[in-house]
Amino acid sequence: MININTFYIEKKEPVKSCLLALRKIILDIDAITETQKWGMPCFLYKKQPFCYLWIDKKTLEPYILMVKGASLEYPGLEKGNRSKMKIFRVDANQDIPIDIIKALLKKALKLY
């Protein structure tokens, strides 16, 4: 298993900076901790998986994978072919929509 910091460090810019910023936004929420599952950063709330950070293999866009996404309605969330989770894509070449992401995360916390 690779070190969780290695996941971020080995990425190229601007994706690396985007992922690190997303990590900080998520970890700034009270009671969120970080671990690694399936080779990707996993964020836990009360020891339960809350969300993951990953990169789309085709578009190379970073995204936040919401574990309880099926129960979450929010602009910008995509279900795709997933049954339980949804993703929120972030364009690494644009300003990160911090307020939108914080609101999404706060709404998701209410499901726990």
C-alpha cells in the first residue's frame, strides 16, 4: 500500500494542487479524518466512509465521490452507472467552488 501523501505528491499540476485543496476543504470539517482505501484517499465521519477523492481515468478531472450519494440531491452531483454513490467533478484549471463544496459536504453530513 502506498503512503496516503504519495497519492497527492505523485500527481501532476494542476491536478495535484486541486486535490490538495479539496483535501484541506474536507479535513477542515469537524470530525472528519483521512485514511486510505482501495488506493485512494478516504475521508471518514464517525469512523464511517464519508467521501473519497479520485481522478476520472478518461478526462483526468479530480472528483469527490460521495458515499451516500444515492440519498443526496445536489446540483452538480452525477450518478453515472453507480448504484449508491455520486460524484462531484472539479475542474483543476478553474477556481475551486469552495462554498458549493462546503454546502454539499454539510448536506451529506446530515445523512449520518
